[in-house]
Amino acid sequence: MLFSGRRKKFGTSIQTELYVQPLQFYGQPPLENISLSEFETFAVDRLKLLKTVENLGVSYVKQSEQYSKKLDSELKTLNFPYRSEYEDIEKRRKDHISHFILRLAYCQTEDLRRWFIQQEVDLFRYRFNGLLSKQKLEFLHKNNLQYDAISLKEKKELKEKLVSSTYAISGITVEDQDFYKVPFQDALDLVRTRKVYLKEGYAYIPHQDIVTIVLNDFRTRLSKALALTARSLPAVHSDERLQPLLNHLSHAYLGQDYSIQKNVGKISLEQIDSLSGKSFPLCMRQLHQALRENHHLRHGGRMQYGLFLKGIGLSLEQALQFWRSEFIRGKVDGDKFDKAYAYSIRHMFGKEGKRTDYTPYSCMKVILSNPPSQGDYHGCPFRHSDPELLKQKLQVFKVSPSGIVQVGDTQTIIICFQQHNLDSPLIYFSELSLWPHCEEFFSFMYISVVTSIENRNS
């Protein structure tokens, strides 16, 4: 890719041929000149798209009607290919170039590569399933996936075997669809789950399951391509125009590394109550309030809230003092706390047991693991609370009525940050600020509040 002040119109036969097909494996890098402005716009739009893919995968069943409808809408909004029969060359060009730009940003670490591959594979699956049968066959042959359909004669000979070994296939439907003869090593996922007929080293795959083979191939190719791209990073980083942008793009996903406690001692015990109302996300505000009211939290709540406090700067000594002072106000005396609870706090800081220095929970972990039961206060209020109870909680925390209405519909990470945006006019979140850690939210809110106070004083 070359960068200039003006974009050179694409007209080479190679580029035009790439964009004839509605979908590609991104094997050929773009060769045209593009402006830095277009480079940044394409990159940001694709990152928005991949973040949408990630969030929809959490909120809905993949390939469900709701999932497809919302992803289709996002593709259309961001001007990416979304309906194969209506696509134009310009949208396919944007899809091609933006994919390669994000390769540069997301090849730098194993975590970045893993995230990028997963979202690209999910996006590819959605788009491949949207192709017409004829387009799928053209795609297979164009990308050297020479999986030929078996003859009608062979299909009749194997009819009983195909029906008994293939999911959702009957004696009537088996004659109406194509089966592909594929080397079994190319279909290990289907073989492992016993979804296909296996004979003499070949798997017989129905047309609707060929996507599994294509996705495995795409994942392998993309993984190898990212490894090769990583080797060329020194040359890319030598361009001072690109390095800040690429670093920002990758940071927009991973954010700060909270496996290293960098903020020890930056907050005091006396600040926690006031910070909880101004700078804590709702999940942590809820835990703090429950602790103050009940003078106790169950294990799930202690882990989630304790690691959060550790992440924002509470030291081990402060943490022991904080939890002890609160628990002894309830039914736990000092001796019982020292025997039953102090160990787990030291363990959290890597001072006991295997000496593992535990990291704060990411938003995904809060949402997907250890859902709360009766009497628990951990988890994500936007995912685990009844809508009416959620509205009551938001009213208690003095969120504006417009915020409550918006939150009532979709319980996602996006809504969590939007709610706090509505709650505080100081904060203006961009669409890239879908941060994966509560600590990042705290940092942003804390800095904004401090800045606001300083501006008023000056």
C-alpha cells in the first residue's frame, strides 16, 4: 500500500478482478495509492464493524435472525458489502483495504492476533452464508478449494449411509442437494462431532456444512498472514505518520495491561466512597453499596470488587484494612476475619498459595462467568438484572430518565458506557471507547472529574 495526498483510481486488471467476487480470502494485498485520511477512515470503520461483530456474538446467538439483522444494518451503515446481489466495487474495495490496514495494527501480539482472527472469522462466516449457492461454488473454485460434488450415481449408492450419518438429512432431501467429497483432514471439526459420513479417507459433506471447511481454511491462511506481517513491522513503524495511528487502533481493543499493578497508593481509603459515586461503573458501584449496607459480600462479589480495587491502586495493606473494617461492623469479629477472610485477600495479591498475582476481571469475564444467584451482588447489572430491577437501581444512582429508557432494551457493554455518558455531561465517549476493563472506565472518569474540578478552580 502506498500513501499520498491524492488517491489514485484503481483500474488495474488485478484489482478489478479482486472486486468482481463478493467475497475473498484477502490473499492479494492492495496495490493502489490511498491518502492518509482515507487510510484512517477505512481503519476506524472496520474496527467499528469488528467490535459490533464481537458484541453481537455476546448478545445474540450467532447467525440468528436478530444477529443477522443487526449486523446487516451495521454493514450498510459503515458502507461495507452487505448484500451480494447489490454490492458495488467501491464497497468491496473498502472491505479489502481496511482488512489489510487492521492486519498491521493487530499482528503485534498474540492477544491482538487472536481477537482479530476471531472477529474476522465470524464476519466471514456471516458473509459466506449470505452468498447464493452458485456464488459459493465460484468462491471455492477460485480459491483452489477443488471440492467436487459427487455424482448422482454415487449419491444413490451411498444414500442410506448419508442419511444415517448426516444431521437433518432425510431420504427425500438427500437427492435434492449436493454432497462434496473432501479429504477428512480438511474437515476435522465435522469428523470430530460425527456429523458426516467417512469413507476411505474422505468426508462426504452436505452443501450447508461446507462453510466449516472454508472457515478452517480462512483461519489458517489469516493466522499465517499475520505472522508474516509481524515480521515487517519494523519497516512500518519507521514511518512516523503510521505508527501512532496503528498503536491507537490496537489500543482501542486491549487497552491498558492490568496484569501489572501500576497505580499502587494512588487512591486512599477515604476516597473510595466519593469515587464510587463519581467514577465507578455500575457493577462496582452496586458492589460497594451492598458492602456498605450489609457489611459483607460473598466470594464472587469479594473477588470481582477486590480485584477492581487492586487494579485502581489499592495496596495489599489498604485492602486488608478496608475489608476488615467493613466486615467487623457486621457479624464477623476481628479473629474470624483474620482466620476466614484475610488469607483470600493476600491470595488475591499473589502472597499466598501458588503466588499467582490475579488480574482484575474484564467486562467479558464479568458477563460470561459465574452468574449471580439470590443474595449475590456481583456480575453485570445490564446482563444479569431483571429490566425492572435495573431501572430501580439506575434511579437509586440518579441516572437521567432518558438513560433508563435506553438501557431497558439492550443489555450490552455498549449500553453500560452509554449510560454513564448520559449520567455525566463531562464525558464524551467515541464509538471506539468500548473498553474491556472496568479499570479503564474508572481511569477515564476519574481524570475527567479531576480536570473539571481544576478548571472550575482556575
